[in-house]
Amino acid sequence: MNEFAPSPDPQVGEDAEAGTVRVVSCALEFDVIEPTEVVLQLVASVTAGRVLAERLDVTTDGVPTGTTIELPGPHGTRVHVLQSSSGLLAINYRSEIEARPYRSVGKLDPVMDYGHLVYL
């Protein structure tokens, strides 16, 4: 993935319009008790907006894991697959995205299509 390079004065807020820079990040830790394949779906989709900077770091016991493979998913999603050995698996993600205009989905219907909720 691209190295993270912060942009000057990102704007954040629910009322943001097109061109606003949003920062998306997460930090996850798992105690892996035996070697396993891990599938992640946590990075920004290609439909979120233009990615200005992005970084995904994956380590086990502080040591970078081997190859992480990115696979395209439906509706612009991106899935990462990696092999983890046992130990403390740490996943850190941060990106800056030039947001697209906000679109309200209106009132949610309990019987709404599951796929819509997954990719909201």
C-alpha cells in the first residue's frame, strides 16, 4: 500500500461536501493461538472517494507478516488475505480520502436487502 503522507488541514464533519478530506483509521489486535488464514475487509472501498494516502500495517508479535494479498470485491470493496502465525496479530490502517458528496439513504426498512446494508 502507499505510504501515509498527511495532507494540510483536513476537514472532517457530517456536513462535508465533495473535496472534503476524511481520515479513516482503525487499530485491531488478536491473540492468534495457531497459524491461520485471516481475511480482512476494513480498508476504504474504491467508491468512498479518491484515496490521497493510505497505509495498512500487519504484524505478529511486532514482526511484519508475510505477503498480504488484496482482492477486489463487489461494489468496489477491497479484501485483504494474509497468513498469520501464532502470537499477537496487530492490524493498523489509516487513510485520507477526498470524499464524494454525501447521499442519504433515507429511513432504513427492516426488511431491506442485506446487500445494501453490507455496502452502506
